[in-house]
Amino acid sequence: MKKLLLMLTLLAIATLALAQPAGSTVANPMVFSTLPISYSDNTQAYGNNYNSTMITPTSSYLNGNDFVAQFFLPVRGYLSGGVTGSWTGVFIVSQEPTSETPAPVLAQGSGSNGGTFANVDLPAGTYYAIVSTWPAPDYSDFTLNITFTEPLPPISTFPYVENFDSVTAPALPDGWRAAEGAAGASYHWATATSAAHGPAAAHSPSNFAWLYCFLASTSYNPYYLITPEFALPAEPQRLSYYYWIGANTYTNPLYVDVYSNGTWTTLYTHDNTSNTGAWYLNQIPLTPYASSTIKLRFRGMSNYGSGMTDFGIDDFMIDAIPSGPPLAPTLTYPVELTGMPKVGFTMTWTPNSASGPTDWYNVYLWGEDGDVYNADYTFSTINNELNPCAPGPDPNGDPQDAAVFNYLERWNWTVEAYTADYPDEEAWPEPNWFTIESDPTVTEEDFPWCVDFENVPTQGFPLSGWTVHNLDGGGSTWNSTTSYNTTPSGSYAAIHPYGMNDEEGWMITPPIELPDNPCELKFWHYNYFPTWYEYSGVWVTIGDPDPVNGNWTELWNPVSVTASWEQEIILLDDYANETIHLAFVYEGYNAHDWIIDDICVQLQPTELLAPILVLPADNAENMPKTGFSFTWEKDTMSVTQDSYTLYLSKNPATLLSDHIYTGISGTSFNPTQAPSPVSFAYEEDWYWTIGAVKAGHNEEIATHRKFTIQIDPTILEEDLPWCDGFESYDDFAIFFSPWTNVDVDQSETYGMNGIDWLNEYQPQAFIIYNPSETTPALTSLDAYEGDKMAACFAAVMPADGGNGPNNDWLITPPIEGVNGLTASFWARSYTDEYGLERFRVGVSTSGTNPSNFTIISEGSYIEAPDEWTEYIFPLQYPGQIIHVGIQCISSDAFFLLVDKFCLYKEDSGLNAPEISIDLDEGYPTITWPAVAGATAYKVYGSADPYVADPWTLLTSPTTPDTGFTYTGTAAYHFFKVTAVAPDDKGLAAPARKPGPKLPTQKRTTAEIPQYKTRNK
């Protein structure tokens, strides 16, 4: 009976343990009867009842324990809210999430510190807010906030004007709201006073509405700016507004829609192919909606992978359409411009705000012999823009003949505002003119014909004569870039970024007339995210250059690619005496980025020319004794060599006979790592050159250069104390002798969103980082002292195409080991947003190879806080030459910072303190009288003072007091105290120097995949 009772008791306890509290599921929620909600809790007690497969779209932020709140909306309105907490998310649903029937997410906010949503239009009904995490952590403290706003009554007083100045940016005025096509977007319409890629100021002070998207996923399209409701009167009204289309919008449209009788209808489409560069007025008649209740919205689209989408709206107005005849518009583009593209362009004009009703616009276009009454082309459109080479149908839906331009022609144009009520009014402005570009055909006289894209600032992209075709119709396309890696020359390159469509992008050259002599194509290319490479190719045609209808032949495509600049040479022998077009073709879904630069078409070389020496420069000094790579380049006008030969000597007279290394295939070689290595000594002078070797040709040897090996960098006892704050090295150098950098992982590294510097993203160990010299300056970071520090940036992880985690070494010059030698340095993590940085400290007695180091720091690693912290390590290696190495072993974090590395002897020349020890409530208490000249003291403890390296520093690192109580748990029975002088490298300074915390992201949410990060 006792056993049965015990079993029943245990069963009851187990049953109670399995029961989950209210708030665990949609079936058992925590009910909130009224809004707003502001509720704090921890998800631990509520269990893990839902996961990412149970909602659509999916989210990894639903994979931890879940808290569920139920609430009710009495009427249709706008829901806003969010959640705060570590790696938390909140998801608004109206049904139970299951794997079989995933619940549609109506609104969501998530992120490393939570997330928000705003102004989501929802009908009356019952809803559930699910709070969860992206493990780890599996559960988290959180605060859930939800508010509800009922819509305003329809506006019935006109004219209605909204200049967005009644609010403080980025807030929207009452009744206006932003929304997106899917929950979870990071970009939204908002108000602004200026925009980096748009207007410096509003059209009228001081705010304007603005949408900015950078590489934003198309899955969040469209981006809506929605007005309040308007009860229009019977008198016909019109919509007026000023618009700005910012830089790099490419072909992204901006739509204006009207909501009436339950249906959204498009009223107008802004389809500019480039930025407007100024505010322009647009007017749209609302005559069909007289006596109706309507809403309006501006619908912007992101073009994933193609730079920035920027739309601005200001001085929104609904007023009565003026009576009377139409008035002439203002011509805005092109106005007295030369070099207009032969294939077409968008002509624009601005309506006259005082004009009577306009049914449509007539566009007149004529050559030098015509006039407005005898125009070569007449087009009609209801828009205030038109491409004469692709005019589309007229307002009645009938097709219109496209204009055909010839090179160097001059054309005149004007635009008439027309209405059937005043058919005889000639409402057009004074005509203006433009000229067509010159013939871009490349001839033999232009050879070598080379394009480096440095004319993009003056010509735009594509360059004159080039064409770009986005055959997939969406996603990304070819454009220019200055932000991806250092190009072989200049600042600009062409890039086809990856995108989330089945991308197919063609970048086609102007026509090229090849002579009878053999020619070749040469170009440099770089592939970011090579792991996701799908297809890159070069094609040629001798006929129609249209990528769909033309007869194209593939010339080249690589099986695999690398994240480094490579030059390709393609022979064009089969196309002698032909006029060709060449195309750079990109294909892929969520694939690689392909960057092109320094394209040349030229006659094939016939002579073997000497190589061009690069490094070391002539008379270079301070070259590393341990060795380095000699680098050179092939002369672009030389035939391709079979191999290269490196010549080395300490005597220029015997340069070609001393140290000879033959059969080199590349353009870089380190002779200290060759099978018969050369050895350098401190302060030696050496001479070097390179010869190009090819069968049937004499070897061509470059003019030799001289270099000098470094002075012995060994830090001797008489050099102590010795400190290096990295101030003397070049900004953003990744090699800075006498320090040794060893990049074991050889991975590309993360950069920073919106901040650029030399060698960003490059494989590297440590870099000399000067935040005041980045572009723009990184104001959230200061060195411990001075302006510069050594930084180790996170290695890109294998899932993102890299070789992370970090395995990077910063190694000191040689150090003479002496009694009492101690090393100290200051370190910090830039941010804890991605986890703290991890490092170890090691010592080598046999060189700078990482395998030679013995780790002396405690534990598997040290985690550096996000504020400057000093680290001190005794170096008990008397009589030996040593190196100290700081090894960064962070895993997918951001960047580690090191500053003010010092070496000093503990012996300060002060008298030793006379210490006394007593027990105070069982704890050893050490006291001593003040020592003359001392500013602080160090206290050490030991279990056995007679073993090697017996002492452990107990102060952090010093104390200004003359007493110390040891309360630790280690069995220390022996203690010593040393005095510190004020010139002892500042050891009496505080152990921590707090630094600012601003976790600028190295990578971003799914909506800004500049760094191709696919998980947290």
C-alpha cells in the first residue's frame, strides 16, 4: 500500500511538472482584455511549442521557448508594437501555428535585441502575439509592447496640404502610415530633413517623406506610404506633389495608387531610369473619383542587389482643378544637352500648377529642318515623362511609332498641354534642343581600346556606347561600384551583384571593328562569394547585338572562381575583319558577385618584353630578414611568357649568376621558402630582377633593383621599458615590420556597413586601424592612446564562403629575455553584439611560426570586454631570445583591438616594501609602510615560491593603498609586494579605460545582405 501511495504521489508530481501555464500556446494563451499591452516576463516556463516551420514566412526567431498573448481588436485599425530581449522575436498571427498549416504572419519584429513593427492594417478580430527566441538562448527575459490606433475619419475639407513639417523626423503625420508587402522589413517610409543619396533639404522646409532601401530583399516589396481617407467633393480635384528619385535607383518604379470601392488602382508610374537630382512637380487629376471616399498611396519597390532605392515626396496637396485653358508645362530634361544615347532616354517636363484641366500631353520632336507644326514625331501621353524610342501606346491605347536617332544629330522638342475643351490652345513652352552621341564604334585607330570605368562620374552607367540588359526583369543588374575591394586600377568597376531572382544580366560593349591582324580581349575580374558561383561568361556576336534575338557564341566561362583579382586573356583570331560586340554575361540565383575592370581589346603582342618589377621598390629599406615575396607584373604589350626567373645577389656585378630561381609560373615568389632557400642577414644590401622566358625568344630581363634588409629589431635589456602604440605605421597596413602578422585561416574578413578603408574585406591577420581615417570617420571608436591600434577582423565563416573562425597572430619582434621581464597590452572587443572577441597569448623561443608557440594565458581563451582592459603576463625566459604572440581565435564575432604593447622589468629601482601579515577573520591581510617615490603597489600570491613561475598577480594590476586583504580561494601561503614608480609605463593607471559602445554592424539583417550572412 505504501508503494502504491508513493507511486501515485510521484505520478501526481510528474503530472504537475508537465502542466504548462497560461501563455504557453494559442489554445492556452495569456489573455489581455484591453490594449495597449506592456508586459515583461521570461519565456523559460512556457515551453517550446512552436518552431520556424509553423509560420509563413519562416523565421529562426521562433525556435526557442514561446510565450503567447491573446488580444482583441474591436474595429479595423493599425497595430504597432514589438519586443525587447536577447535574440527575441514577436509574431502576430490569427490562428494556431502547425507544421501542416503554417500560420500567416501578419506582423513581426525580431533581432539580436528584439524588434518592432508599425501601423499594420488589421480588421477587427482575435489575434495572438507569440514571443520566442533564436537559440541560443533557448529562453530569454522579454518585454512585449502592443498598441492600437483607430483610423481617422475621412478628410472632407479642401484644399488639403501635407508638407510633413508638423512632426519630428522620422515620424509620419497623423493618419499617414507606412507598410510593407511582408512582415519583418527593416526599411520603411518615414520623414527626413535630408538624405545621403537624395535631397539635401526638403522642397519646402523642413521635412519630406522618404524611402531608402539598400540591397533590400524583394521579398518585402512593395514599400507603401499610405494617406488618410479623403471624402472628395463633387467638384473635380487633383493630386499635386513634388518627387525626388535618388541615386542608383536604376529601373525601380514608384507607383501612385488610389483606393476606391474596395480596390486599389494605379494612377501613375514614375519609371525613371536614373535619379532626378532635384525636386519635380507632378499633378494627377482625380476627376473620376468626384463624390467618392478614397485613399492614396505611394508604392516603392526595392531592386535587390542593385544598390539603393530612394524616393522622396513633399508638399502633397489635393485641391480643386483650376478652370480655364491648359497652360504650358516646363521642359526639364534634356535641356541643351549633348551626347544623348542613340537608343533612347526619358524626356521629362513639369506641369504648370496654375493650368486648367489637362487631358494629355503632346510631345513634338523635329530635326534641324522642321518646326513644331512639321514635327518628325508626335507622341501623346498622360504622364509627364516619355522615352521617344519606346513611347508605348497613346491615351487611347493605340501604338505609337518609335523615334529613330542617328549619331551626332541635333533635335528640337517641346510639350503641349492639351484638353478637348480648348482644342485650339497652343499651350507649349519655347522649344529646346539636344544632340545625339557620336558613333561609339571602336576602330583599329583606337587600339589598344581600354575601359576602366573611371568615367562613370561624368558619363553615368552604362558608359557611352555600352548597353545593359536585365533579361530576368527584376532582381539585380549590371551597375558600377566603388565599394567592393580594391580594383587593379582606379576607383570604379562594373559589378553584377547576386540577387534573389534567376538572374541573367548582359553588359555589352560598343561595336568593335577588328583588323586583319590577330586581336585579343583582356580583362580583370573578381568574384565575391565564390562558394555560390553559378555562371559567368564572355560571348561574342558579329550580327544583331540584342541578347535575345542575336546570334551569340560563348568565348569563355570558368568552371570555378576565386575571391581575388584575376586577369583573363581571350584570343579573337576567328573574328579578324569583323565588327563584333562582346558581352559579359552573369547568371545565378542567390549566387556570387562578379566584378569586372580594366577591359582591353588590342592587337596580339608579337614581342617578348621584360616584366615590370613591383615589390620591393628600388632602394627599399627595412625588408624582413625572415623573408618576403617578390612581386612583378607582365607587360601588357608582351606575348605570354612560358615562365619567369628570379635573380638575387649581394653584388650587382654577379646578379645573373649567384642565386637563380627558374620555372616560376606566377608573378610572386618567396625565395626563403624555396627548395634551396636564400638567407638574409640584418642590414645587408641585395639586388634583384626578373627575366621573362619563352621558347623561340631571347630572355628579357628587367632593370635590377636594390633593397636593404632590416636593422636587427631585437628588443634588448637596455631598450626597456619598451612600448609600441602602433602610431608609426601606415594607416590600414596589414604588414608592419618589425611585427610579424601570420594569417593562418587565410579567410576573407568582414567589413563594416557604411564605413570603408584600405584593405577592408581582404584576408589578413591584424591591420593598423585608424578610425579617424576611415570613410566616413568611425566616431564610435577611440584608440587607448593616440589615433591608431592593431585590429583583427572576423574571418568569414565557411557557411558564408570563408575559412573562419579566426586563427590570426600578431607577433612581436625578437625580445631578449631577462629576469623580471613582463609584457602588458590593452585590448577590447569593438562590440558584444556578435559575442566577445577571444584571444590567447603565447611565447616562442624558436621563431615566428605559430606551431612554435606555447600558450601562457589561462584557460582555452580570454574574452575581451567591450571596453579597454589591460592584460599583464610575466615572461620568465632569462638568457633566451623570445617572441610574444597574440592569437585571435574569435568565432564569427566582429573585431578585436590591441593597443600600447609594453615590455618592462619589474625592478623599478625603488626600495622593497617591508610587509607584515596578519589574519583578519581568517583572511590574510598584508600591510606595509609607504615606499618613497612609489605611486602604487603590486601584490602577488604563491602556493610555493620555489617552483618555476610561482607568482600570481592579485591586484588589477596595481593598488594605491598600503594594505591588501586576500579573500580568494586559491591556497596561497606566500605573498610579495613590489613598488611601482610613476615612470614605470603608467602601471598605477586604472586597469580599465571605458570606451564608447556603438555596435555598428559588420553584417546586417536579411534585408541588407551586403556581407552575405545567412545566419546569426
